[in-house]
Amino acid sequence: MQKISRVVIGLFGILFIAMAASFLLDPARTAAGLGVGPLAPLGLATLRGDFFAFFAAGGILSLVGAIRNDARFLTAPLLMIALTLTGRLITVVVSGFDAAMGPLMAVEAVIVLLLALGCRNLART
């Protein structure tokens, strides 16, 4: 089970690093896929800065945790994605549900579950 967790978390880390790179290379297109976009140069800077940092940090820490077989590196990505999902759930309560949010919320819920299992299955050194 530990090897499977490491592979799945490593793939998640690679996916997030790829997302981070896409925010550097083509932030407007990548953001549009998430339902947001830049309104001005400040918006582009925010996409390249904040969104890049979020995905890069989550991806790097997940990948390092998988490679080193060390659950401690998964705490931050787990918290980041869990808080993202929490924000979406608050939006559903406050503003209502939009079908476009469903797939992202499902993916985030699965990632939270996989990272939580990874925290349980990977070694603690």
C-alpha cells in the first residue's frame, strides 16, 4: 500500500508542477480553465505569482514526500487542498452551486483523501 501511495502522490505532485508551469507560461489560458482571468497587468502578476506558488509548493512538497517516503512533506499540500475545497463549499452555501464547480470539487476531494491516506501510509522519519 505504501508503494501505491507513493506513486499516486508522486503523480499528483507532477500534475501540480505542470499546472504551476502553465501559470508561468500562459496564465490567462490556464486561469480561464479555472473560471478566472486577469483584468490588468496586476491580474497577470497575481496569476504568475500566487497561482504559480500555490501549485508549485503543493506539487514540490508532494513529490518530495513521495520520493523520500516521508509523510511530513504532505501536511502542507493536504492543508492547502483541504482549504481550497472548504472555500468552494462556503461558496456553495453562500452563493449557490454552479455545475462547473462540481468536477473541481470532486478532484479536490479525491486529492484530500489520497494525501490523507499518504500521510497515514508513508513513513514518518
